[in-house]
Amino acid sequence: MRVSCVRGRPKLVGKGIYRQVFKVRNLALKIEKGRGKGIKELQRRAAAMDSHQRKIRRELTFLPAYYGTILAEVRDGSTSRVIITFHEYVGPLPVYSIRTLRAIFSLIGKASEKGYVLDIKPSNFGRKGKKVIYLDEYGIGKGPLPPDLLEDLNKFVKLALRKLTIKRAG
């Protein structure tokens, strides 16, 4: 994959439903493909992502550094528009100890005190020096379900309703 605004070749280090995570030197690039969205919709989405990143960092101190959000083009066979958020790279935890589990539960408690819920998959936690860091900004929500899971549910419901409408019309 080639990213128009990044020197070097990004290495894939993580893949989710909506985003892929690449590493270039000490940066993590979280890339969300536009999937046919128009430029106005991509601009709106990028602004919302940037706002989310900045807001949660004002309230939560256990996230990697955030450097910004851009719209860019990537070449991976074909050219496509993407939204990229740039972060400090912190790798996922390789092993868990009792001390690490205590630190993770402490992060969950700190998030809860601020009204947030974390998606606590093991791959969402990393270590920077001696500090445990939470890596999935889109796994942080204000309700019982994280935003990325709500996004999945919304898409599922819309697809199901669309299919029901088509069956009724047919």
C-alpha cells in the first residue's frame, strides 16, 4: 500500500471491521476507507473523527498521542480516498501479568468515573514504558456499547430494513 502523503511503506499491524492500522517508523496510521462516499461526506466524517480524538484526550489520559486527521489517497492496486488518523505507535501487550491486569482494571475504572465504557478486548491495550495504554479510541463510548459496535448495529439494521422493503415491494 502506498499513501500519497507518507514517506515509507506502511506495514499492516492491525485490522478491524472499519479501519486498518499501519505502522511507519514510530507512527500508527489508522485508515478508514471512504467506501464510495462523496467528498463532502468524507470531509464531515474526518471532522467528526478529529473532534472525537481531541475530546476523549481532554478527558482520558491513558491514550497514545494523537497528531491529526487527514483525507488522502492510497494506492493498493487501485486508488481510493481514505481518512487517516495519525497517532504515536504503541504495540499491543505481548503478555499479561497480574500487575498488567491491575493496570487494565484501573483504566476501566478511570474511564467509568468519567462516564465512558471501554471495549476490553486484549488487543486494545498496549504498553508504553511501564504505563498501560488503551489503543482503540473507537472502542470508547458513553453508553453500554462502544461507538464502533453501535456503528455495526446501525448498518445491520439499515441493511435489514432495506431488504424487508425490497421483499415487500417485490
